[in-house]
Amino acid sequence: MTLAEQMDTVTGAAAGTVDRHATTETFESTDPATGAVVGVFPVHDAEAVRATVEHARPAAVAWAALGFDGRRQRLNAYRGYLARRMHELADLVHRENGKPHADAILEITLAIDHLAWAGAHARKTLGPRKVSAGMLAANHAAYLEYQPLGVIGVIGPWNYPVFTPMGSIAYALAAGNAVVFKPSEHTPAVGAWLAAAWRAAVPDAVDAFQVVTGFGDTGAALCRAGVGKLAFTGSAPTGRRVMAACAETLTPVLMELGGKDAMIVDDDADVAAAADAAVWGAMSNAGQTCIGIERVYATGAVYDRFVTEVTERVRELRAGSDDAATYGPMTMPSQADVVRRHVADAVASGGRVLAGGTVEGRYVAPTVLLDVPETSAAVREETFGPTLTISRVRDAEEALARTNANPHGLAGAVFSRSRERAMDLARRMRSGMTSVNSVLTFASVPALPFGGVGESGFGRIHGEDGLKEFTRAKAITRQRVPLPVNLMSFRRPAAAADALARVMGLVHGRHR
């Protein structure tokens, strides 16, 4: 299929099987580097969104009825389709999001790996099991299982338009739910491509995964459409509005919000490796990574060497849209304004620009800031651009205190040659995820949960926690044999309660 034919396919597929419900209003998706139109997509209004969700309800029942093995078989077909057409999807991500083709391949690879893990581990994680009934219900058998919620609404981001939403889509599908996905208005073509790929790979369950496109009103309509749960990825301010909309129908939510992730570089760290990781964590994807490194706290013993190493590596980087560029443009034009504001505030607060600091259109030069006060927006707020603040601290304990003082708590990193010291710092870092002697690694491990604390949200995708996130726990007891004395009856003997108290005292009342 040619690129032009591919774009015709994804544009026409944007509404999934409910195109007849779409309004006549449309919007364009454009290439952030050139401004060229990537595709034209419908703006789904509240009626169209409700119709899509209602269309998905019987599909959810049929999808759940396939069982774990039936769903795994179809999820395997889907991931096989994605793997075979990886370069095609990467080309589209490059055009619509702006990231280099090689980075798009890495993103898609991670998504496929998670898709495989979710399908393979759903039965073990969610399947029915017997549990201990305990002493008071010893004559009963006790069972636990995790049942799908029905239709899951997913609102995805533009910075990782394949990997991030797939963390909800794949795990929701594996758990037995249907999915209605609203991609970002900046990357609707990628979302439509994923839905079209599903229909091609899984023709007997096409309505289990559908897409609606549009702006904030479309997302709000999905919140109010009666889905079983809403999974949102985005900023904290938008997350609050999503929660407010979902509260109207008591729809539970999963919030994966922004971060201001820190790296701690201890006295004994491999400074060269830490610098290399910090630059990748801060600058890759033009810094548009929620789990990217935005601030570094290096101890006095290594600070100067670390700054020198970072400076050397940053000189090798270049923003651009050509094949030789290190990273691409800012996907959203407004994000460049945030970078400008944060750099200006850092300088006005007494910080200094070691490298970069310039913004030309949507291209931001790799920027390193030193001596920035903790009160500056460049340290307190999520920048979401290729910038890095480096601060000198007395020791790792001061670094940890500064790290944990930020209201965000998504992820972070610790560099130290001491395993015990590094693990201790990682455990005490106020974040949902921490890498030791690397950055972002936890995201590539399907068995690990992904999510934050504080301003970075709540709930988890990925791993067993991610599968359970899209289910309800169902408890069942079954009486195996009746007891001579039924304690849960008005006909119990008067002395039964006293006898029970004596037994409990013998079993639990002794100090050990």
C-alpha cells in the first residue's frame, strides 16, 4: 500500500464502524515539521460518542464470551499484524507526531511487547481461583475471580500515540472488555490506523475496539457516555476536568498524568553513564516524555564532572526533521511557549543557560540550565521539552529531599555503584517507578505496573495491576456442609456467642 493509500485508509477509518453517527464537522491533522495535512477526521459529538459506546456493549459481551484463550488468539493476531507493518506505522507516527522514524520503531516495539504479555498472562492473573475460607467459614468454599467492566473508554496522548494508549487498550482487551479509544486531536491518524489494523487482523470482533475523534468535547462526551471505566493520559489540569465529567455518572477513572522526574547522582556514581542517561532521558522525543528526566541533583563530589559530561553530549544533539536529526519538533506549538517561559523564568530567578535556550518555531535547542532555584517554574512545573536543570547538592539525602518536595511523583532515577544505597534511595523516592543506573527502563518491563502518585495521578497500567485495573473483583462463597450450630441465624443457641469468644481467645489471645 502506498503512503497516499494508507492515509486514505486511516482517514476513512477514523470513526470505526459508527461513521454514520458522526457530525459533518471535520478537522485536519498536520505534520508538525512541515504543516502538511496528514488527514481529515470527523469531530464526533456527544450523540455520536454515545452511539459508539452503545454499539460496543454487545461487542463487549461477545468478546468476554471468547474466554482467555479465544482473546489471546485474537490478540496474537493483532500484534502479528502490527509487527509485520511496523515501518508503515512508524512512518505515520513520524509524519503526525514528528519524532524520528527510529524512535517510532522503538515505541511500537514496546507496545507490541506489552500486547503479547497482556494476552499471555490474563488467565493466570484474572482467572477464577479458590482462596482460604478461614476459621469462621471453614464449612464453605471461597472463590475469587476478576470480571470485565464492559466498555472501557481510553483518552490517549500525542507524545507516544502508540505505546501509551496501548498500555490501557491491550490490558483492557485482554481482561475481556471492549474499548472505545479517543486519540489526541494532534495524532488522530495514528489512532485510526490502530483501529483499522484491529479490523484487518481480528475480523470476527471488529467492534471490540473502536475509535472516536475530535477535541476536548469529544473526550468529555466519552466520560459521560456510561463506560465502565475511563483511562486518561495527559496533564493534571486536564485530568481534573476529566474526573469532574466522569463524576457526573460515577464513572471510575484511571489517571496517568504528568511528571517532573528527577535523577539523583550519588558520590560513587558512574558519571559518564549517568550523564549519557540524563541526556537521553531529557532530550529524546524532544523532551516530550512524561517519565523523562527534567531535573538532576548531583552531589558535590561529582557535580563538576557530571556537568562537563552532559555538556559534551548535548553538543552532539540537533533538532530537525531530516534523517540525521537527533529529535524532531514540538508536536504542539503551545509547548514551545512553555519552554520559552520556563527558560526565561529560570534566568530571571538567577539561573544560567549552559547550553541551548533558544526556540525557533517548533524546534527547541537542547537546553541545560544550572543554578536554578527550587522555586522556579523550570524546577516545579512539567516543562515537557528538551531541557534539563542540574543542581549541586550536599549529598544524596539532600537530593532525595528536593526530589520528594515536588508535587509530582511519576518516576525517577538513581545512579550509584552501591546496590544497597541505590535501592534504598529508589524505595524512598516518592514516585510510582524508579530506575537504578538507567532511565525509563521500568516502562519496557511488561510485568511491572506503570503509574504515579500525587499530581502524577493514580491507578496503574501494565503488569498484573494493569490487568486488574480493568476488572471488578468478584467474591463467591459456597457452603460445602452445614454446621451443627449456625452462628448466622436467629435460632442459634444462647451460649453460642460465649463459646465462640472462648475459642477466639485460645486461638488469637495469646502473646507470641
